[in-house]
Amino acid sequence: MTILAYLIPISLFMGGLGLAFFVYTVRSNQYDDPEGDSRRILSDEYDDHPKP
Amino acid sequence: MSGNMRPTPSACPACAAAPSAERLAEEAAAHVSAQIALSLPTIHCSACISKVEKALNAHPGVKSARVNLTLKRASIEAESDITAADMKTLVEALGYEAHELDPGTLNATANDRAGRELLMRLAVAGFASMNVMLLSVSVWSGAAEATRDLFHWLSAAIALPTIAFSGQPFFRNAWAALSNRQLNMDVPITLAIVLAVVTSLWETALSGAHAYFDAALALTFFLLAGRYLDHRTRAIARSAAEELTALEVPRAIRLRDGEEETVNISELAVGDLVLVRPGGRMPVDGEIVAGTSEIDRSLLTGETLPVFAGEGQGVSAGEVNLTGPLTIRASAVGADTSLHRMADLVAIAESGRSRYTSLADKAAKLYAPGVHILSALAFVGWYLYTFDVRTALNIAAAVLIITCPCALGLAVPAVTTAASGRLFRRGMLIKHETALERLAEVDTVVFDKTGTLTAGTPELTNMAELPRRDIELALALAEGSSHPLAQAITRAARDAGFAPARVSDVTERPGFGTSAMHAGQEVRLGRASWTGADGLAETATFLSRGGGDAPRAFIFADRLREGAAEAVESLKEAGKTVYLMSGDTTPAVEALAARLGIERWMAEALPADKAERIQALTAGGAKVLMVGDGLNDTAALAAAHVSISPASALDAARVASDIVLLGSDLSPIAAACDTARSATRRIRENFNIATVYNVVAVPLAIAGFATPLIAALAMSASSITVSLNALRLR
């Protein structure tokens, strides 16, 4: 049963990591345009460099 | 994005203490950049996105442009000298429909903070309930003694902070209800969650076998899911409704010392001179000081015939200027205009929707006291039987958890989300939360005429009776004018293959008509009094050919709106009584009623008449659906059991109605009644499912046989059944 001493913290940590990422995605407006984002992935233009 | 790239103006550390420099710089930045929002109703694919964005970003002066496909909207940040009209023509050149939106109106909904907060709470509850469920499964599958206690303590450590965070919406609502000495659905929910956590903690401290942490969390999760669905449906409706409002950019042209300046309507003051161009809507009440024209008052009174407007005549906000530019001296602005006063009266009037109790409220009224009594009885009964507070409390908690309205909380939102989404795709926007339920009960439909059953554009009806020569002459005169009747003549004559007669010196006299020289004689096309004809009851324009001939009448009827005939027919087929009520003249209304096969009609109705007639119908036991668009309909829209207005309606009418038709087609109305009926049926079925599950599980809980496993199974099973049943909606 000593394995629990590792497994429980690990599983909690990984779940918490997922939650933290989710919080980040909500905070950075990633659910504002779900339909557009699902289409943008098909476009071969990158828009991660905003116009100067 | 560009905000991050801006160099900080306060470079020295000491300046950080004086943030005014930065604020000044920010204000300056706000001055040089303009926020422009465009509505793009026809974009639909990734190619559309990149095409529009590329074109907009390539335009000099545009800092950044981003298309949102979900909202079908483009937001542009640009230099201050770029106007929305430039951007609109740019996008239209690509072949997409574009409309300017008022960013001020949109900003109110830009950040859906409440929705985001709910989503966050939902995510935390989901995360915690999955983790606790994992621990609970090990307990149910045989973990004992110290291991079980460890798992229970871990569950408690996850559950307590989660419930403190995620349960807040329920706690707040319950507290609000209790402090008003009322019971709502959130009171038993809060009690169940709190009691479950407290008894579980107690059990855990005494190393007992049963802890309900997973149940408390699953409860929170399912209920939050219902709340979130509910919120989303309403947020989508609200943002679409606000987009409709934002389409009318509130701007007016003010004349100051002979100079034209474009200002916001809110900046206008009494006594200002306002210029209204042909096609524009009057922004204020006032008096015409210069110019002659014709004005269309159909949105206010329902009459289709344009009215002559000349110097000294009064105009009201909301009327549309048709032919010539008018200068108006404002006598009432903003909230003092007659348009606003009438709209406010409607808001005060008691409306059908406030009298209606939703199915969910009815269920809650039965449910909330029932649950409390049941669980209190279980506690008292078991206490008297065993004299053990711990057992009695455990069983009372189990009863509360098992009866807790997971399924009830999902029953209504799951169905309304599915139904609203379906209707939205067909072009109907459900604005009010109980609109669907009320629509399902409708047995009588009242239509307004102008702008609702008819499109508000005239159509030439007597072309077959007119001699060829007259039509050609009229076409020649009409072609130069933007008046709706002239355009109708042009359209009809061109479609029939006529060519214009040869005329010279075509001049338009705003408010009267068009004149020209033909074969050495003056010919005129226009108002009866100007062409020397006797007026007719129908909408008509007259052609005088000079010489001694009597003027020739061109008679028009309002063109039917797309789908109007189908809508009336299918509503009648469905066994509903159809009425037509209009402020227009008797012959016009009678003709339309005959054309659509509506037997019951009422003409020359004042706004109060319409509302009274609807109240009389309601008093006679009818559930009335009112479909109307004008200011003269708003009182009737508010008085009816449920109301629909087209997107072209006046803002006040759209606010008063429960459902907005987004397209120009009327045919979805009949289909919407069917969808509403099947949605209500699904809601009732869902209530039955929830009840059946309670009937099975509650005796188990009261008898003391309920375990956390049974509670979890029953709760999940009923919530999933209810959601699946909602998806069956066709």
C-alpha cells in the first residue's frame, strides 16, 4: 500500500495541472470563437505575428 | 495585442508613482485609434475568414482586424481617420454582406463575466468530482479501515474548498430567497450540499463507512451544468438582440452655422437644426424648417401611404424621410420624444409574460416544501426509533441528497437549449426564457399588416389595364427617382420588357413627383393634387400627360412578405384562429385579408384598439400570439400571451416581443409553434423521469438502505436520461 503515497499525490498534481491549464485558457479568451478557431486550423496562414 | 507593444511612457522608476503620465498617453492612444465593428452575416468558412482579414489588414491605417466566426463579426482597430463606411465597402467588394455595428452598444456584452465565472466553477466542480469519485470507487470496491479513512480525508480535503468555491451561486440565491422569507429551488440544494458535507465530515472523523463527498460534488457539478446551459442560451439571445440594436448606429447630422457635422443622437439638444437625408429616420421630434419631402409613418401608425411633408409641419422620431432632404428644428430629444414615451408606456404596462408561471417554477413550488418535510420526517422518525442523532442525521442527509433536483435542474435548460438552438438556426431568436412554453399554448394568432405580413415595398397591380404609351412615359419619369412608388414602377415596367419613352428636362420636386417635357408638353408623375387628379383610397400615383386627357392612375399594393401565405396557411391548418389587425385603411386591409384567406380582420385600428381587442380575446380564454413590427403594435405585443416581431421592426417593438424573426421569411412561425409544443412535451417528460426516479429511490433512503453508491448511480442515471431525452427533440 506504500505505492499510494506516490500515486495519490501524482494523480492530484496531474489533475491540478489540467485544471490550471483550463483556467489559463478561459482567462486568455480561448472560448470566444470556438467555431472560427475550428476553421482557422485549416488555414495555412499563421497569424501569431500581429501587424507591427 | 498592440497594447503590449506600446513602449511605457514613464521610463524612470520614480515616474511609476505618478501614473498620470501613462493615463494621459492612454487617452491619447484612444484618440488616435478607432474601434470599428462590422456584422458579417454571410461568412461561413475558413477561406472567408482569411480573405476578410487579409483585405482588412492590408488596408493602410488598419492596426489589426480579427474575424469572429461564432458571432459573425469583425472587430477592427484602426487610425482615427478610417471610418466604418470605408471598411464596409472594402468587405462588400469581396462579395460579403457587411453592416456597421455601434461599438458602444456591443461593448456592454463583450465580456460575458457571469458566463466565464460559471464556466470556471463548473470546471472546478468537474475536476474535483472526478477525483473524489476515483477515491470513492476504491472505497466501494473494498478499501477498509485505515485506507478508507485516508481516502475519506483526502476526499474531504478536495471537496471542502471546491464546494466553498463552486457552490456560491446556489448559496447566494438561497440566502436571497431566505432573507425574503421565501423558498426557491436553491434552498433544498444548499441544504443538501451543506448537510451532506457536514455529516460526511462527522462520519469520517468517527471512521464511519459512508461518506457522501462524491454525491455532494456530483450534485454541484450537474446543477452547475444546468445553470451554465441556461446562461449560455440566454447570453446568445441577448448578444444577438443587442447586435440588432447596434445595427442602428445612433448618428445624426447637425447643422451648425451652415456646416454639417455628424454627431451622436445623445448629443442633440432642443433647438438644434438636424438634417435628415432621404432614406434616413427622424432622430428627434421637431418641426420642418426647410425642404419638402414625403415621409413614411408606417412604423408608427401602420398606414402605408406616404405623407406629404413641408415647411412648418411637425415630425416625430422614428418616421422615415423618403424623397427630399429635410432640415428639422428639434423640439424634443432622446427620452422626451413621443417614440420613447410610447415605448416607456409599454414597458410599464402589465405584460403577458409577467403573469405566466414557468413549468420549472411550478415544479419548484411543489418540490421545495415536499423535500424539506420528507427529510425532516425521516430525521424525527429515525431519532424516535433509535435515539441516535448520528443515524437520524445520516438518513436525513441521504434523503435530501437522493431527492435533490439534479434531474429537475437539467430538465428545463437541456430542452430549452436544444429547442432555442434549433429555432436559431431557422432564423428565430428566443429572447424570453418562458417564451417557448407560452408559444406552445397558443391557439389564436394576430398579425399586423404593414411591415409584418407585407414587406413595406409597394408593387404595381394594374399594369395590365394601362396603355403601353403611358407605361413607357411613366417609366421614363420614374427612372430618375428614388421614391419607393417610382422604383416599383421602374421594376415592374423593366421586368415586363418596356423601354422608356423619350423625354427631356426631367426634374424631381421632392414631396410632389417628377416632371419632364415630352413631345412639347409637360408631363408629370406624382401626387394626385399635383397632377390634377382625384385621390384614391388605395396607394396610387398619377400620370398627367398634358393636354386635356384625364390623369392616369397607377395603383399599388403592398408586396407580401416572403413566407406570409405559407405561414397563415399552416397556422390555419394547425387549427389556430388567425386575425389581421392594422392601422391602415379599410380597402387595403380587406384586400390583403382576402388575398391570404383571413376571415377575421380589423382596419384603421388605433394602438389602444389593438391592445384592447387582444385583452378581450385573452379574457375570452384565448392564448394569443401577436406578430407585429410597429410602434402602434407595441402595446398589443406586450398585452399578448406571447409575441413575435421581425428584425426590421422598430427597436421598441423588438424589446416588447419575446421572439425575434432574424430573416425576412415568415414561414418559420408555424414550425416554431410545433417545436415549442414538442419542447414543452419533453420538459414534462423530464419532470416525470425525475419523479419516477424519486419514487424508486426515496423509500430506499427513508428505510436507511441508501448507500453513497446507490445515490451516485441514481443521480447520474437520471441526469443522463434527462439530457438524452432533451436531445430527442426534433
